[in-house]
Amino acid sequence: MGKIRVEGLKKSYGANQVLKGIDMQVQQGEVVCVIGPSGSGKSTFLRCINRLEDITEGRVIVDDQDLNDPKTDINKARENIGMVFQHFNLFPHFSVLKNIMFAPMELGKMNAKEARDTAMKLLTRVGLADKADAFPSQLSGGQKQRVAIARALAMNPDVMLFDEPTSALDPEMVGEVLGVMKDLAREGMTMMIVTHEMGFAREVADRVIFMDGGYIIEDGTPEEVFGSPKNERTISFLQKVL
Amino acid sequence: MKLSKVSLFTIALLLLMVTGLSGFAGGAAAEPGTGKTYVIGTDITFAPFEFQDVNGKYVGIDMDLMDAIAKDQNFKYEIKPLGFNAAVQALESNQVDGVIAGMSITDERKQKFDFSEPYFESGVVMAVGKNNDTVKSYDDLKGKKVAVKTGTEGYTFAQSIASKYGFTIVPFDDSSQMYEDVKTGNSVACFEDYPVLAYVAKQSNDLKIVTKKEAGASYGFAVGKGKNKELLEKFNTGLTNLRASGEYDRIKEKYLAEDAAGAATQSRSELILGSIQPLLIGLGKTLLYTIVSLFFAFILGLIFGFMKVGQNRFLRGVATVFVDLFRGIPLIVLALFIYFGIPQALGFTMPLFLAAILTLSLNAGAYVTEIIRGGIESIDRGQMEAARSLGLPYRKAMIKIVIPQAIRVMVPAFINQLVITLKDTSILSAIGLVELTQSGKIIIARTYESFTIWAEVAIMYLIVITILTKLSGYLEGRVRRG
């Protein structure tokens, strides 16, 4: 059974159907990169996996929990699904340390000492231990995104979702963020990444999914999708970005 | 810890309200006697019938007469100086039991009120500025402006002859404003009952009477139609007794004789010194009403503000209606509606402080709702999403992540609202609330010193608002630094 199972997922905003029926699975420890032109629905798709977007039709099952089932405690389910945003969304009124400690403490997962130790460990891991007392406004974009990853990891999730994590960064900062993500992948984290970094996708992903017009058009290993794409739309997209 | 601070603040406010309320019952003290205390509405500026003396006590023919009759008939009463128009409306809406305010007995008024026996024969005269030698009769008014006070016989008379003599009417709510308008030359003349103008002409030496008394109505004490029969009977019996005993003539003499006691003429420094205390009391009321109203406005704003940003469509609609309604009605209309309109329609008495607090709270509440909505919506959606993605419930995310950031955005707008509400309390003088502005009006009604008193009032507002703004600016800085 897959760690993430998506069955017949449809999503509409009023009359505008963004996702038109998506079926896929992600296995435990698998790293899946989602690529595709803008407006293809890939971000919406990712945001359905922790139900930041309401699901119009179909099912999203994470760790055997149907997210659209009214009996499911969506807050509990989300504790297990970390998310990293394009624009970091750090809490500007908290220090870096507090950003990371906040959720585990607030949700009763850890006491103050455990939360502090965890946060410091995670900061060391993303190379920002010396910024613990800084505020988000004092950090560079790359540093902010690394803190955001640490913040998501503090809840000790089984699954991590990345929504274009490097799109808002200056080019010289992309590397440091991708480096942290590579480490995570190597450690066996189940990850779904919406990205425009084709080099990263090719290097790190176990599978690459190409989306267009609200459908999954192509789904395969990086070699298959990048090396010998079958669909015309994939070919034309890859020609533009590679 | 934080919670106890909030509850402490609430208790302090409630205490403030209770202690404040004891001071709300305005005017003269009740007389000894038994049974019910009658609430009598009157004008604030109608010398020699009612006006404040230097000590802030209401005196005048009406006041002395009421006092003497109450003693004679052994009943208790309380004077509410509301202003003439407000007093008449208050009687219509049963907010007061009776009105004694140099009120002419007319057929129109008899439709709504029951009048006592006439206690004073009056008649309208015209007065002009002291140095005006061109206007001597109604014929000289062609193309000119004439000041009158709304709701008076002078107004009705001026209206009846306006087209015949070709002059324009400039209406005022307040006698002293009417006199000022003539003194400054905006209007060439004013129409008012003879004893009133005679008294003013003598006191201020700025006006002179140029016409003979029109055959006029006489003054009566009024109660609501078919209501307070026993009060009316007591008044009539008392009046008869006073006339028989000669007390009535003594009271009249006291104010109308050539050497009558009036407001003593004061030097400017005496005037300022003497007016500071009543103005400070008015200022205290202004602050009290501002603080209490803003407290409730804040609660309303929190409730409706969160309804507006929430996900429930129905609640959002309710909040929108609330804001549109109370932001769309001018404060003065809201005040008149709440204080006079609603009680008249539903037949109950609404205390003045309640009407005032309600008016200010609802009005400011609508604005605070918008401040809170705007503040919350100004926070990037990503903040809520990031918090929710970590597993935080909506409420927790709102309280811990969104609101603390929104407050920083809201603080300047709150300070603004504080200043606006503080100034808006002055509008409530229209329903007779004796706050800073009304206190100023009352002193001017006695002294006719517009410049000095309005300058004092303006400076008081300025000082208080400057202090509050500086204090809030300091707080804002602290909030910003986190």
C-alpha cells in the first residue's frame, strides 16, 4: 500500500475545474518531483495532499487516513504532513528558534526543553545554529527557506510537501536549499516536490510526474521522463525548459 | 496572567461606570417630600427663565417657580437641562414627566401636551445690534437675514411674516448662538419673547429692542397628553397659592426689575478661573463616555470583525449589515433615534447615559469592526496556511499567529478611532449630555463670552487629544518592537 494514495481527485473553483481526475501513489521513502507548465494544477494538487485546498471529488489517503472523510481529524493528519512554501511563510513576530519550537509546544508534542533541543538540532542540521535568536526579517531568502524546512521537520512528519521551494530565491541561494532537501531524501523521507529545478529532479527524484491541464500526462523515472518522453506535450515542455 | 489583566481592566471599567453614573443625574437637587421624583426637562439657555449662575446652579423664573411650587405641594423633582428642542422631544417620548422652559401655549402644542394655567404673559419682540440705527421696523428687513431659535414662538412669528417683509430666517438651536449671530452682524435682527430679550439686552448691552410686543401667547408648564395628571394639578394649585401669597410676584421681580440680580459681570480672568472647574467636570464626562464606549465598541468590533473574516456566510452577512447600518447613519441621527425615537415607539424611558453609550458604542463598534477585519485581512494568507499545515486548529492559528501580527497593523487605526470618538462625544450634546462642549455652551448661555469659552474648550480638547496621541504613539512603538 502506498504512503500517499490519490484516487480520482478533482478540484474546481466554481465553474473552473483545475484538477480533472488524478490517480497516483507515492511509496514510503519515495521522492516524487512534479513538473509542468504554470497553470497546469501542480501546486493545487500538492495543496490537496494536506487539504489546504478542499477536495471537490475523489480521495486523498495519507497513511491510511482519508483526508476528505469527516471522521478524520484533519489537524492530526496535518501534523504528519510537513509543508514548505514558495514564500517561506515564517512567522515574522517569532525568533527563528521560536518559529521551530512553536508548533510542537503549542500542540503538546514536546515540553519547552525538548522543543528547544529539537529546534537546535534541526538548526544545526540546516546549518543555521548561529541564527537561533535572529528574526526572520534578518535572514536571506535561502536562510529563511532552510528555517522553514526545519520548522516543518520539528513536528517529525512522515511526509514532506515542497511547493516550489526555490522559486522565490536568488540563484546563488538555490543550492543551499536543494542541499538540505537532498540530505532529507537520502535519509529516506517520503517527499513530493513541485519544482522547476530540472537538474535537481533528475538527480534526486525516484519518480517524475509531468502535469498539464489538470491531468497527469506522464509518470516515470527521471530517465524515462527526461530521457525518452512519450507524450508530445511533455516533449514540447521539456524543450522549452531544458 | 494575561487573562487576569483583562478581567482586572474590565472590573476597573465597570467601577468607573458605576461611579460615573452617580454623577449622571444632572441639574438641581431633588426637594424633600414624599413619593415619586418627577423629572422635569428644561432649556439650558433661556435667561431669565432658566440659566446657570456663577456657581453652576440653575436659576431663573422657571426654576424658582418650580422650586416654590414643589415646596408648596410637597413633591420631589429633578431638573434636566436638555436644551429647548431636546426637552420638548423628551416630553413627547416620555423621557421626562414635564417641561418648564418658557414654553408658549399654542394650539399645535396642545395636540400633544396638556398645559398648566398660564404662568407668564409674553409676546415676541425684535432686537437688533446696539449700534444698528438702520433697522427700526419689520419694513427694514427686506433682503436681510434674521436669527431665530428653533421651536420658539419667535421662530413661528418670524416665519409668518418672512415672505411679507422679504427676509431670510437663520435658525439656531441655542439662544446664545442666535444673539452671537446678531452681534457679529451675520444676521441683522432676532425675534424672541420679550422678557428674554429684555434680560439679554440689559445683561450684555450689545442688543436693543426696537419693536413693541406682539400680542402673544403665554407660558405654561407642560406634561404629556393625558399623563401625569396629578403633577399638573399640583402645579396649578401651587401656582394659585403662590399668586395669593405674593411669592409669585417676588420671583418675577427678582429677575425682571431694573436692578434685578443677574449673572454678575466678570473680568476675563475671573471668567476663565470660574469656568475651568465646570469645564473640567465636562471634560471628565467626555473622557468617561469615550472610554466606556470604546470598551464596548471594542467588544462589538471583535465579535463582528471575526464574523466578517470567518467562513460562515450567514454570520458574515450579519456583520456586514451591522457595519453598513451603523457606519451609514450619522452619529447625531443615531443619537436622536435611540434617545427619542425608540422610547417613543416602544413607550419606555431610556436613561441618557445609556442612550449616549449605546450611540457611541454602536457607531465606533462599526468602525472597530472594519479596523479588525482590515487588520486581519492585511496579514498574508500564507501565515494562516503555514500554521494550519503544521496541524494547528483555525482558532489557535488565528490567536497565536494572525492576530498578534494584525494588532500591529491595527494600532494606528485604533488611536485614530479613539480621537474620533472623543471628539464625537460633543455631538451628544444634542440629546442634552453635559460633556465638555455642552458645558461650554451652558457657560456661554450665562456669560455670552463666546470667544473665551470656546477657546478654553478647544484648548482642553487639544491638550487631551495630544496627550493621548503621544501616549498611544509610545505604545505603538513598543508593540512594533515586539
